Amino acid sequence: MPGPGKKPTKLHNRQGKKKGGGIEGFEPRPDNEKPECPDWLDLDAKAAWARLSDEMHRIGILTGVDRDALAAYCEAYSRWKKAVKRVIQDGQYIESTNKNGSTYLMAHPGLNITKNALADMHRFMREFGLTPSARSGMVISPPSLDDGDDLLKSLFISHG
């Protein structure tokens, strides 16, 4: 089916849009376990995992079944970072030689790698709500008022 993929109800509702017809009750709801970082990710990908996973789990958009999707994002991030560093090191154009032995300048192959990795990253960022536009309009539930924070209680009771 053409068009953007369907968003999970939880993400849809946080954006302030309620699904009708009782659809939410039939959507799969995985356990809220936080997935472990795959050991096969390289250091840059593991750093991206560490930077994102705690917050994503805290706000309820990362569960155990999302492990591979986040790992794929982190792998694309690592690919992008390495390619960007290489282009910075070598420059945007490199010298190449054709069949006749003549040299010419061509765009660095790393530019294509960065473009493709960034496209992969962006797809996953939209899926997880990790860009400002993906988060625009999200409605976040107020924190629990049972935690004893009187200032917090006063804000939500008097303005909520």
C-alpha cells in the first residue's frame, strides 16, 4: 500500500491523535523489557545505542522486540560517522585515473555512503519519533503525582 507506514497507537496517541473504533485494544503490546545492546555492534554503534536506548525505553518507545530496529539505526549511524570522517580527511573530491591513464577529479565515494546511511537513519528516526518533526504535536502524559513532589502536584492540579 502506498504512503507512509502506520504508526504504533502509542506514538499516534502521544502526537495528540486518537484512533477510533477500538483499534488500540487489538494492537500488539510487547512486554516493556529494555533490550540489551547487541555485542556485534562496533564501538560507534554501541555509543549510539547507549546514547538513545535509556531515554527511548523511559518514554515507552523501545521494547525488547525493537532491538533489531534500534541496532539497524545504530549500525547506519556508525557507517555514516565513519564515511563523514573519511570525507573530511580526504576532501569531497578525489583524484582518479581512467583507462587511458588520464587523471580527473571525482566526487568522493564516501559522499554516497553518507547519503545512503543518513537516509537509513532518517527512516528509523521517523519510526521511533527521534526528530523534531516526528515529535511535533506529541502529547506526553504528566508524571505520576504520587511521587511526593509538592511543586509538581501544584502545577498539575492548579493548571491541569
